[in-house]
Amino acid sequence: MQVSLNKQRFIDSMKKQSKIGGTNGGGLHRLALSDADKQVRDWFLKSMKNACLEVRIDKFGNMFGRREGTDSTADPVLIGSHLDSQPNGGIYDGALGIVAALEFIRTLNDKNIKTNRPIEIVNWTNEEGSRFQPTMQGSGIWAGKLNISEELRKEDENGKILEEELERIGYKGEEPVRPSENYHAAIELHIEQGPQLENNGKSIGIVTGIVGLSWGAVTFDGEAEHTGTTPMENRKDALVAAADLITAIRRLPGSLGSHTVGSVGSINIEPNSINTIPKKVTATWGIRDPNDEIVTQGRTRVIEEAEAAAKREGVQVEWEDRARSSSIRFADRTVQAVEQAVEELGYDAQTIYSGAVHDAANMANVCDTGMIFAVSEDGKSHTEKEYTSWDDCYKAANTLANSSLYLANN
Amino acid sequence: MQVSLNKQRFIDSMKKQSKIGGTNGGGLHRLALSDADKQVRDWFLKSMKNACLEVRIDKFGNMFGRREGTDSTADPVLIGSHLDSQPNGGIYDGALGIVAALEFIRTLNDKNIKTNRPIEIVNWTNEEGSRFQPTMQGSGIWAGKLNISEELRKEDENGKILEEELERIGYKGEEPVRPSENYHAAIELHIEQGPQLENNGKSIGIVTGIVGLSWGAVTFDGEAEHTGTTPMENRKDALVAAADLITAIRRLPGSLGSHTVGSVGSINIEPNSINTIPKKVTATWGIRDPNDEIVTQGRTRVIEEAEAAAKREGVQVEWEDRARSSSIRFADRTVQAVEQAVEELGYDAQTIYSGAVHDAANMANVCDTGMIFAVSEDGKSHTEKEYTSWDDCYKAANTLANSSLYLANN
């Protein structure tokens, strides 16, 4: 059995959600638990009810809609993503996966298709982590990785408390934040947020896993001296040591693996004056690879390079790990369901690792999970310039529909 | 004729001024035109009057005290420095030169010494430039390098206007801000703020000139992409280009000259997130050398290195000059007056270039000028840890007194 979504209605829904929190620059500013988030949730709630879904909202605001299967005791298939956005982000990141899931349900209704298993669609609370940290909060609690009491107490930079904001917008539900039953499988559709599919001329990515990651920070501590009066040989310049490390991390992937990436994304410098030698510089590292062994090696090399740079410049060095996540390899049967769907639909696709982490990483903690990527123009994301053509969005949505349909019947 | 200052009274005055705006850490927080600046000016004003000086305050708050010579028509000798400090700076920077000048006058009074020429002592307004920019404002206007109307309009970071602050503390005087007559010579005593004297076991620096300087900023502009999803070969990382430049500038002096210094003191980075490739990084350069030719070569090399780094990383690059000052070579006769004084006093001294700019650079625009450095422990300055022993402070003050006395009689 193959389904084909209603393209115009799908595009209309994508446009509709993009106006809620939409920016003048054509992007989306819809931070978690903001007024815009409330409005888009209201729209999503109404849309789920109109599609005859049985709605549940849990105590962290995660929104589920269930369409019963012919076997209501069978483990359901879960599909969805998130409706919150980055500050001045794009209109596809997260929302595409929600609108496609909704449209899939509408199409099943239109065509009066009964699936064997129940299907649930979900909007996870605060995937982005830009207003409240960490990222993927809703799915993280649901999957048992985060503690709900701690997360409800989190504050944004204005001191607003997460739980109060959840109550304020009316989305603190009654359901416990955990899987209500066993799930048969989960699929998330998301934009790639990288350039690989476009570089290879593909519309669809069959995601086989999510890379492992090491995040941390190195702090170099030297001496804040006058830049004019201190001879070169007396300087202990923390920024010079940091520069050595930045260069080393740029070079590192080339000697580790063909899928390794690494960079220094942020720097803190004191006193940061044109006339004073930098005393203290903190540089954050990020190293990712599908192979956890390589991530471990990369982290070791970062520390070795930091020590060498510190010695060279005569400064002190400390480091701390900030995050470590193991790579995820999606289950064969979910990956195969996606492969089969793109093959039947005849789309240009390739297998791909996700370089970013997604709610799917948490769903994979609970059941066999897969992901579908839609090509991102220029790989741009977290910006108003994020773009995927409606044709490519539609292909990705059809892939989600057909792979989910297959899983719901098998 | 040789004079010897009253050591205890000199130390007492140093301690007295150090309490006005003194910090718990033993430093000084006495920003220009702050309440602390008003208090120390009140103390200085009273001290000048008690020493029977004829006081003038000009429209920019520069404070002069004149002791008449036997020939009141002779061009006077000008000595002084500044009483304002850096935020949480040290108790010697500037103040040592003022207290020594004051103590010199008191000693002349004690011993009833008449000099041939008049002697004027001066406290220049806002040498530090940390609250209002630029540095050396008072002496800069006086020397004709800055425009008084423009400088009076300057605002601090809280929007307070310089002229209003000057009026508020009661130090907007009536005198025009320009040399009231020809000056025979000027001498400034200051701490070294560098480690050369200590490294060579000397107490006193006979400053022969001030190095030339090139300050500027290079901005690299790349692409803000996701650090996980962007393949290494697709990255345009502005921070990597900046790191190349920082390393190149660290190396540069070694191929330019034995007195050349250079560094990147400050960095601005956007968006500065662990998870985003740095899009825009601005790095400031500073290059100094006693030889202006070498400063020019250094600036050219910085720009060449910036272009090479930008090309290597595929980012855009722009640069701007922020300051350029030519080196100053102090007049032989003022340098010789200092040399003669340390020789007669039997102090361990050496000739030295000043790596920092001082009010003396502006005085040198008006008349033959010299400078005396007191050794700085560990070369530390602009910090509460700034330190010069009372013995070394006293030696430097005696050097100021005797070189000024010589100039005032010849």
C-alpha cells in the first residue's frame, strides 16, 4: 500500500505554522513556552482534534495525538518532532516533521485507511534549548534521561521559571512524562541542517545514526601585562596558546577519520583590551564522529594539543568536559522501512549520519527509531535563510508517511 | 648643587594619596572625574597651596602650580604626571610622578633654594582613558593634538558627559588649555610598567624615547554553520583565520627587530556558541618599535598575514587602522640632565625606550622633554599588584628632583 499526501494542504499548513512567530526576514522566532509557542500549540491542538485524534498532554507539555489501529492493543508507531524554534531561526527546523505527521493522519482519514497498529504523533517541548537549557528537554524527560523536577525549575535569562511559563501558556498537562506503553517504532522527519544531500544532488537522507560527541572547554591562564612594555620573551599570552589549539583542532579531523568534525565555537577572553596581553582565555571544543572510539581519541588529542600549546607559551592550562554523548546506530528495521519508502517513491536518496542531535536520539532510548532528512539549501539552519523547496519538503513528508504506514502495518 | 628629598614625608604623601580611591586589594580605583578623582585633586590643590605655589586650573581641569624663579621672565621647567588611575589599578602609576614633583617643591622651600627659572608642577586630566577615551586627554589638548570642544562632549559608558562631570567635581577652570608661555624643558617621572629594569638589576630608567605604534583591527567574515552537520571541507571558520593571524603576530617581532613587540590583545566573536562555527571575528593588533620604519613594516606584515589566513580558510577579510603614533626621541639635553642626576646620585640606571605612551609624549610636542622610570616589580601595572619599593620610589623621586633642579638653573 502506498499513500500520497495532499500537497497543497501540506504546503498551506507549513505556511500557516510559519506565520505564528514569523519574522520580517521570513524566518521564525518561536522560543519554547513563549506566546508564539502557545499560539502554535493551540493551532496544533485544534488540528489534531479536527483530525479526530485522541489528544494527551503530559506534565512537561509534550503533546500527543493518537489514531487507533485495528488492533488497539498493538504497540503504536510514534512520529513527530518539535514546534519551537531558535531565535530568528528558520520555518522548517522541527515544524516540517510535525506538519508532515499531521498531514499523514489527515490523508489516512481522507482515504479511510485503517492501520494495524495505532499511530501517535507528537510535539516535543523545548527541543532547541535556546531559552531554557538543555536541548531536547521534553523527549529527554520522556525517555528517562532527565529528571522532571529539576527541569521544571529551570529559569530563562530573565529569571522566568519553566514550570510557571508552562502553566501560563496552559500546556502543563496531567499525563505522566514517560512512555504510556511499549512503542513499536518511532520516526522523525527533520531538515538536514547540513550540505551533504545538496552536495550529492539528493532530496532525501536515510539517517542511519547520530554521531557521538565530545564537548568541553580548555582554559589557558597567563599574565595580563602591558602590550607595549613587556618584551616578547617575557610574555605569557593565553590567546596565543588558544590560537595554537584552534589551529590544531582545525587540523585534527584530517588525521582521525573521514567523518570526523571538530571546531572551537566560542571563546572567552580576559581582559580583552587592545593594550593588555590576554591573561585568561577559555576555548570550547566540539568533536564528533559516528565512531565513539574516534571521538575518544579526538578528545585525548585536544587535551594533548592544549598541554603542548600551554607549555610552548608558558601558561597554565585546565580543561573540563561539558558533554559527551555516544553515537547512535538506528535499528535496521526502521532504517529499512525508510529505505523501502524512498525506493517505492523513486526519490533521490542516500544514507547519511546525523551530525546534529535530535529528539530521535531520545526516542531511540525507548524503541527502534529512524530518521528522515530533507535536503537543506546551502546546509543553512538556525537562521532565517534556512530553506528547503516545497517539492523537497513534500518528498520528505511522503517518505515519512509511507515508512510510518509500513511500520504501522508490520 | 644636589638636593635630597625628605624620604619619610615623601612616603607619607605616597601613602596618603593611595588611600583616596584605594581598594581592599591594596590598589587604586580612581577613574578620571570620579568622586575619588575630586578628592585627590582637593588634596593636591591644598598641598600646592601649602607649598606656596601659584595655582592655575585650565578649562579641561589640568592643574598647574608655579614656583617663581629668580628670573621670572625665564622659560619655566615643567614636571608632573597624572593622578587618575585604571579601574582597580596600582598606587604608583601616575601618582608617583606627582608626589615626587610636590616633594621636590617642598624640599626647595625647606632649604630655601632659589632656582633661576620658574618651576611648574602639573596634574594632567584623564591620562588613563579608561572612563573617557582617548588616553592622555588633558595633555593632548594642551599640546594642540586634540580639540577641546570635541573632548568636552565625550561620554562615559553610562552616558555621563565629560564637561558636566568636570563641572560637577568643581575642576573646570578658567585658564585656556594651551601652554601659557614657552617652556624650557619638561620631565615626567613614571613607573616602568615593564620588567626590563628589574631583569637588568637597575632601579632607574633614563628614558631616551617612546616607541612608535600601530594599532588596528582585522575582521574575518565566514559562515555561521552547525558544528555537527557541516563537513570540514565546507567550513569557513572566521576563528581559525583569526588564530592563524594571532600565531603570525606572535612570531612577527622575531623577524623584524630586537625591540619590536606585537600582539593581539582583544577578540570579538559572533555568534560565540559552542555549537556554531564562528562567523565573524575581529582581532585587534598592536605593533611597536623605536624605529618607525619597522612599525610600518610590521603593519604591512599583519595585513599580509591576515589576507593569507583569510584565503586559507575561505573567509572574507577587512582591516582598519585604529591608531598610529610616531616614535619620539627625547632631546639630548633633557636625557643628559637625567643621566647626570643618576650619576651624581650613584644609582643603578640604564637607558631605556618607553614601550608605553605617556603625557611626556605630548609635552615633547611643546618643549624638550625627558622621562625617568622607576623599576616595576615583575613589570606589573594596571593591576592592584603593581609594586615598586619605597626605596626605589625615593631614588626615582630624587632623580626627578636633581635633573629638574639642574634644568631650572641652566
